[in-house]
Amino acid sequence: MGYVRSSGVVMFAVCALQGGAVSAAERATAWPTKPVRLIVPFAPGGATDIVARILAQGLAETLGQQFVVDNRSGASGNIGVEMAVRSLPDGYTVVINNVSTGAINPIAFASTLKYDSTKELTGVALLASIPNLLVSGAGFPPSTIKDLIEYAKARPGQLNYSNPVGAYSHLDMLEFMSKAGIQMVNVPSKGAGSSFASIIAGEIHFSFLNAATVTPQVKANRMKAFVTTAKKRLTELPEVPTMAEAGFPGMGSVNWNGFFVPAKTPRAIVDKLAATTSQVLLRPAVQEAFVKAGVPLTPSASPEEFQEFVRAEQKRWARIIKENNVKFE
């Protein structure tokens, strides 16, 4: 009899576990049943914020729940990323990382971060890859990249630029200064939005900023563009040379953006978010919005493909940081 009772207990436990598993799967299939927080680890106005807001609307329309954009800037994007890491892995917190927060920061700030996003976040989908433009305010005297370098060489340490410390745009500027033989001072910013306003106001001399953010200002003659980090000239600004054409082959990066969720988020939710994002990116209205914003879409085929891409990017930036002996506090 004792054996029979033990078997009954075991069978009851197995059934309970099976029931729980089915319930969890059903909850994942029903996701989302309430608004989803979409963390942008930068201030409003930058390219990552633009991408987030376009997709938030498309996802909300498709899934029937709001995707609420939550800008959490500071510490080179690490504040927003940490919020995502500390969130419940239930599918109701998504963070949109860019190349800085997704690939550079885990390397550059490894000694000070209180989390490891390479292990505590799961990549869902690559969204877009946006080139940079080296820009200044309209009143800045140089008109070409050659003029700019000569102007800076004549004023060592007197000119400034503005990028978030540790961001890919900051690393690009350090490499540019090294190869061009010029010295300038960085005025750290909280994001593209603040750098953007400071350049137009003439408080900052120039910076690498996302083409999506500044192209309209260049077209309106409120900014000057000297070079682009794109592999070929931009259709919107055909007069602006590439870094290679300007004499700096192989230099310059693009700002990729992608969705991440806390690790241990149910795989069914990860797959559903990835599949829905792919559907949204195929919608003509969404594609038109990205074209209008100057954001080239580069969607990944699957979460696995995106995660492999992120790992490769982290290795690449680890090499760049080491080769340039870059130190961040």
C-alpha cells in the first residue's frame, strides 16, 4: 500500500507540473495581455529613439497592446540597460540597444558595471544600421574635411566635439583624431539629442552624429556635413564623401539597433516578438516611415542570427578598444 500511495503522489506531482507547463505556454502564446515597456537607453531625439517610436506604433497596432517608449538616458546608456536587466523576464520589458550599449559598453565598462548584459539579456531582432555624418554648425568656418583638419591642426586643443563617453561615435572620433593628427576636447553628452542642439547653437564645434538625426538639418543648411561613415555616398546627401574617399579607408562605424529582453524570457515570447517585428518591418507604411527618417532597415532572419551578430560585434569592438588602448572610467 505504501508503494501505491507513493506512486499516486508522484503521478499527482507530474500532472501538476505538466499542467503548469501548459499554463506557462498558454500565457506565452497570449502575450501581450497588457502594455509593454520599451526602454530606450538614450534621450529623445536620437536615431535609436526614432527607430523605437516607429516600431512601437507598428507593434501596438499589430499586437493590440501599447508599447510605451521609456527614455532612460545616462551613463552612456548603461542606466537604461541595467533597468532592463533587472526587470522580470516576462516579456513586458524590451530594451532597444544600439552598437554602443549592445556591443561596446559591455567591454569598455566591464570593470564598473554591476551586471553582464552579454549573459543577462537575450537578443531578439536586428532592426536597422545607420551611418554617421561628421557635422558642424552652419557657422563653422571649414567647408571640407581637408579644411577641417587644417583648421584643427592650427588650433590644437582649442576645438571641441561632443559624444557620449564610450559610444561608438566617441571611439570613431578618437580614431579620426589619431589618424588625422589633430587634438580636440570631448564635451561628454547624454545622447545625440543634446549634441545635436549644442552643435546648432555653436556651443560644440563638431561631432559624429547619426545620419537619420542630422540629414534634415544639413539639407536645410543649418548644419554642415564633412564625411559619412557609410560604405558609399548617401542618396540623400550625394555631395558628402565617404571616409575612404576622404583618405580614411576602413574607418568609421554604423549604429545598428536591435531588440533585447531579459534573459530567461520564455522562448515562445522571444519568437513571437521576433516574428511580429519582422511582419511590422514589412508593412509599407512602416518602411515609408523609416525611409523618411533616413534609417536603413537591416532585419535579422532569426533571434539566433541576431545573437551571433552581436557576439561578433562584441569581439570586434574588444579588439578596437585594445588596439587603441582606450580606457573608460
